[in-house]
Amino acid sequence: MEYSLAGFLALLLQLCLQLQHVDGLSTHYPPIKRVEHVSKVKIKVLPRQRFFRADNSNPFGASDFWRRSLDPAAYDLRSDDSFLMSMAIPNHWEDSQGSPHINPQETRFTLFLQPTVDLLHPQARMSYGSSDSREGQSVTRTVSIAHEEVLAYSGWVIKQSAVESWWEEQKRLKESGTYYHPSTDHRNHDPRVIGWARVLIHETRGMRDSEDLENLIWEGSFEARGQLWHIKTFDSYNLIRRPTDHSPERWHSHPSGGLIAWEEAVDDSTHQSASDGSTSHLQKRQSIDSMSGSMGNIDFLGSIGSTDGCPSTRKIVYMGIAADCTYISKYGSANAARLAILNNLNTVSALYERSFNISLAVVELKIQDIKCPAHPTPDVPWNIGCPDSGPDGLSLDRRLSAFSQWRGQKGGSDGAGLWHLMTACPNGQEVGVAWLGTLCKVNSDQQTSNGLNELARTPSSGQVTSGTGVTSANPSEWQVMAHEIGHNSGCTSANSCCPYSKSRCDPDNDYIMTATSSRPTSSFSPCSIGNVCSNLKAGAATHMDTSCLSEPGAHRNISLNQCGNGIIDPGEDCDPGDTPSPCCQWGVCKFTPQAVCDPTHSPCCAPSCQFSPYGTICRPVIDPVCDQAEMCSGKNAECPADSFAQNGLSCGASGAGLSCAAGKCTSRDQQCQAQDPKLGLKQACDPEASMDCRIACKDPNQPNQCVVLEAKFVEGSPCGCGGFCSATGTCVGGDQAGCGNQWREVSHDSV
């Protein structure tokens, strides 16, 4: 029987695009031959302060204004800042025997970075779990993720000769309030841009001058002229490196041992065909059910390289990410694991934005205790050691099944379109596994034996599927994670070559969805792009769910209610979190017998679990003139509403100019003086300068100008014409209409 090339390629695509109840595997990347220490890090932050001129004598009229910008210090970096980051990385070369040699010269890179938008859901939470051996359950404490504490940035690598012109342009764009998302084509065609970049800064606290930048702790990835660079701290690299990876020396002067960089070539010209046997050890898991339906007649050949079906405007898929005890142990602490996860997703999201116009964001992080339990608990059955830890240890495949079962029981009210588990238990060379075509799948299905199983080493009977994937710790973590999420999105890495183009069959050995690769990669092949976009297309024969794709800003309502999170959710009497309480029943969040309240959350509840006696002070006085104490009624567990003296009442030392403001004795001048000492602010501008209650202080160098900060005057402070600042930071009362005309704003601080 004769087959045309087109028919043969179409058949291959049909074989690799079965979407139901199939898992994809990814394997270790080759050893890292050489790493270098990053040095000479410099940061230059775009101006963010605003200055207004309130000089009625200026020749342009009282309603005109002038503005001057301050350059924020690098050690005062904020999550909403945009900045240039430059660094030096030593060059090296290999001789004919493959031995590395250091080049005395070094390469400088300059990245322009701006905040990664939508990396976190507005209600993103992080839960910490620990095992309770007595109860056979895990104890969970849930906290909100503070967006301002996540220093995640996105941007581009700028040609060295164009850095100065780029900087001047960015200052003008900032003044005009213009923002370009890193995934936009606007920068992809800019000749000054030589690649993309994603960076996560761990922290800047403790840095006091420019020299401290040598000790800055950060990590990330960037691509420049076909070279993919990875940056990790020495400590994290050393913890996850394999025995075959290069072992660098520690820089004892750096708090994390230094910043380690290694490069990989990703240029398209390096693609080479692999032998037929290169992936022969990999097999796809597939039940007979996955062969049923209309999939057999679908021809995806025409979709190669096509983005038809992918969203025309950016969408977001919110994800839940869990880290089991083995992953936490691998990184040494819960915080180090948390930072690794955020860095991974920050970079993976960039890839999905560039390829499919879809961002990935965190809605929930679930972090387990560093010590693995002796036996898995029913509520987190996937949190257990590796197979060599004991009879209950889980392999990569069984961990995926247990995680899928947990995800199905958890339900879809958490707002997550996918859940991903980070572990440190690979299966030999396999470091990742995921279910195919399960995007937005929040329930779970258990497979039954049907007499057909293409994977000899693990039976398909009893396995549970859901919208889940698992990645094991390794130096190329974010690429493995991207690979597995690609499987969830309906893309596979079959044994057969996936067509590179409509006329060329290529195994895509240098692409993300390759099952085995000769080097780390940073892009999807045209075949994979067409594959995923076709699956996302409305009315596609694959029937893949896309209901979890959200519009930026149109956040899904989520419910993270859980007994033990320390928050009293609807239906609960109490919730002490992970701290035992004699007044609250653990696990059900109901009062114990005879208890009527719990002092954990109720200020008028006594340790006896009864209402505090009448007259018990539940809110002490802040200031003897401006405030008054609140006392318990003896009839309930709540403290009465806060009450205080009239705003504007004189208080404090005579002549100090202090007055009452919502129970505090303060002044506008005092609040200016409490700001960053480096600004040297001593005196507040007139109340008319802060119609929106932002702190407005006289410039110490030019007293006829006002420095207007993003911080707000405290509630009750005078503002506008006879008004006072409200609790929400707006000026209320007085005659605001008659005094606001001479003040106007021209730009925004935040990107």
C-alpha cells in the first residue's frame, strides 16, 4: 500500500494527539559542563517620585506645575519598579579535547526589567502543612501572599550600544504612563532587543549602598542572541545539581555563595535529527478508551505553525502549585522552595505568553513540612518520601495518580485551572510526568483495566487522572515544568517524530516538547504551537475545556475555605490554625462543649472559653487626649467599635503643632519626617496639596515644590480645604470643589 508524505505526517500527528488519559514523560537534560560566577551587578531604577510646584508667583500662572524626578536607590527596590540590571559573566572556551578554558575577557549583559503583571491572583494564598502523627492528619496554616513582597520581573536583553538610548526612551514612556507587556510584538522587532529575560529577586533588605549589589540575591533566565542563560544562587544550584554537573567554588563573600550562570545554545540553526533509537525507551500510557471517539479522523497537519485557536488577546490560567516534603528537603527550607517555585512559574509564564498569548499565575501555593511523614495522611496522600524511603514511598507515576485523586477531592472552587506538584523523586532519568489534554479539568477519573496497556512497567488500572502534572527538582526545572504543562494543554512528545513543518519531518530535538533533548530549550516547535492552538479552538474535535482561561483583571471568584487555615470561614465557629486551642475542636472548627467563644480571634473571650467580664479593656488607649479605651460588654466576645476624640483637637506638647487624627496625636509635618530619611523631608505642604491624601512634603532643596509620595496621610489628618482623610485615603468634608483647581496630576508612579 502506498502513502503520500502528507498522509504519513498526518498519521503521525493523529498518533501523538490522543488527549484523554495519556501521560507524557520528560527526562533529564545532559550534564552541565561549565558554570561561571556572575559579578559587577548594577541596577538603575526608573524614577518613581513626583514633584509639584505650588508657587502662585510663577510666570505661567497658578494652575501650572513643574516636576522633577528622583532616582530611587537600588537597595530600595519595590515590586512595582522598572529598572536596568547589568552584569558581567566570564567567557570560556573548550579545546579540541573538550577541556574548558577561561577567557580573560568577560561578557556584559544589560536587562531592562519591569514588574511581571498577573503572576499572582489578587487573593493568592499560601498554605503550610505539617503532619500530626497522633491524629493521622496534616495541620495547615494559610496566609495571604503579599504581592509587594514578590519581586518578580519581566523584560528584554538590550544591546550594549543601545542601553543609553533605551534608558532615555523608557523615562519618557514612564512619564507618559505607557506600558508594554513583555509578550508584545512591539519589542520583538526592536533592533535594540536581543532577547527576553525573567528575574526573581529574593530580597533587598539589609542593602545600604551601591556596593551591596555585589551581594544581591536573585535568580532567573534570559536569552541573548541564541544563547540561553540560567542564573541561580550557589546554594540552590549546589543543592539540586546532579553528580555529573560542574561543581563551582563558593564565594564566601556572598550571602548565598555567589550567583551561578551557565549557558546553552538554542539557535534554530543547531537543530539536528536524532537517531530512531534516541527515544525508544519512552512509551506513552494510553487506554483503549483514549482511542475511541472522533480523534482518529482528525488531521492536524494544516495547523503546523498556526496560532489559529489561541487567544488574540492575552488570557490567564491560574494554577495551584504544591511542594511535597522531598522537594522542601531538597531546597533546605520552605522559603527557598517557595522562591524556586515562583522563579519557575515566572519564566514558564513568559514562554506561554510568547507562544500562546496565555499567562500562568499562582492562585495557591501548598508547602509541606521539610520532614516526610512515616505514612501518608489521607488529606495529602502525595506527601511522602521516594520509593527507597519505605513501602509507602511513591514513584513519579504513583505520585501523579495520588496527586490527581487529591485534586479531584479538593474540587474546583479554588479557582485553579491546573495543579502542579514539585517533588524530588524522579524515576531514573524521568523527571516529569503529566496527564494530556486535561486543562481546566478539576474533577478526577479512575481508570479501569480493559485489557490494553501500552506501558509495560506500570498498569493503567486504578490510576487517577485530573488536570495535574509533576516535576522533580533538577537544574532545568522550569523547562521540565513547561514541558509538563504543555502535556496538560494537549501537546505530546510521542516516539514518532513530530513534523517540524508541512514539508519536513524533524524530531524537534531542541524544543520544549521533545521527550529527550541534547540541550535545554526555550521555545515550542511550530508543530507544538499548532497542536495546542488547534486544541484551544472553539468547537475543536478534541473538546478540550477552556473555561479556566480568564481575562486579565477579570479575576475568578475563588473559595479557599478550609478548616485549619487560621481564618474563620462561613460555617465555622472558630479556627485557631495550627495552634491548639481548648475552645475549638481541631479538624471541624466548632466550639468545644461548654465553650461559647475562642480567644484566638475574639478579644472579649476569656481563656475559660467564656465571655470576658463587663469592663475588661479590649482595646487600650493610644493617646490620652485623642483616644479612649474600649471595654467588653460581658454579653458577647466582640470588642466595641473604636471611638476617639474629634479630629483636629489640639494635643501633645504646647507649640508642637500636633492634633488628633483618628485617635492618634500627630501632624502632617511629623508624618513627613517619618518617611525615608534619605529624602530629608521636614515640613508638609499645605493641605490643599494633597486632595487625595497622599503625603505631600516640601522639597528640602526647593521649598516652593512639593514631593508627593504614594504613602497616605493617616486617617483624620487635615486635607484639601477643611477636610479630613478617610480610612480609605480620600479627602472628605470641607469645601473641596473650591480649592482643587490649582492642583493636577500628570502621570502614575506604578507601571
